[in-house]
Amino acid sequence: MTNYEFDASLRSDPLFMLCGVDEAGRGPFAGPVCAAAVILPPDAEIEGLNDSKKLSEKKREQLFPIICEKALSYSIAFSTVEEIESLNILQATFLAMKRAVDGLEVVPHLILVDGNRLPSGLSAPARTLVKGDALSASVAAASILAKVSRDRLMLELDREYPAYGFASHKGYGTAAHCAAILEHGVLPCHRPSFLKKLFQKQGG
């Protein structure tokens, strides 16, 4: 079953609004977490649509405007570093997802959320879908919008803080990123709670 066939199996009629939701950026040491919600028309088949992690950066950038153009509605939202620190990363991710759903111009009949946990307070019936970005076209589209949107923001941070290499690691805890933090210090865009182990290893 293709990801389009999976979505079709959930639609009771052509007017059934199926929404895919996914996030990007739960694990990095820096930057916000991003979520996207996408409602694709039943007849939309976008060539190459897949889990964003399985696509090259170039392919994701190519698909981004196509998804935006073909979607019946889409919405992209963030939770800030401050919200991540005050709420914890899971709740901040849920907040970004809820903001994305609330930003849709079309009310969905069913929301598919990638993963095994549901945000509370969603505006429509919802269900989780483990590995949803590989199974559902709608969730795959959301994963691409979230990933590209967050990566673009990290490129802006790279221009602002060129010594940290955000363009290459996008805020994840690579060896190069850890070395840059230890050499140049912690930035406002870093998540302090994510850096504790790094500094514990250094004895500070």
C-alpha cells in the first residue's frame, strides 16, 4: 500500500478532510521545535513525497512549494527555546502541533499525528500513527514542511553566529557543535537543559 492509498483508506468520501501532523527538531541542542499540519486533496499525488528523513535537503526544498501549492490548507508553527525549557520538549512539541492545527483554514475531520503520543486539546478527532511519515502522504507532507521550515531558520542562525556551524548540523549535538559550544560559549538559541550532559563531561 502506498502512502496515498493509506490516506485514501481513511477517507469516507471525497469531502473528508484528512490532516497530517509532524514535527522537526525535538532532539537538537539549539533552536525551536517546529510542527506542520497539512490537508491534501484526495486526488493529489506529489511525486517523490516521502518521510523527510529519507529525502535529501535539495529534494525537500523542491517539494516544499509544491506541497504548499497543492494543499487544501497547511500551517507551520513553532515552540520557542524558552517554551521548551519551561514546559519540556514533549509538551513544547505538542504546543507547536496544536498551534499548527489551529492555524489551518480548513477544519479537518481526522488528524493523523506522527508518533505514539497525542497532544491534548486538538480541534478535531485525532489518532497517532507510528512511523506515520513513512505510511501516510499527509503526514509525509507535514514532515517536509516542518523540516524545511526549521532548517531555514537554522540557516539564519548560521549567518548570525557563523562560528557555530548551524548550516551543517542544524543545531544537533554533533562533535563539531559541541566543540563550538565549549570554545565560544552558550548562545540564547541554545537549550540549556540539553547541554547539561555536555558540561558534566567537562566537569563544569
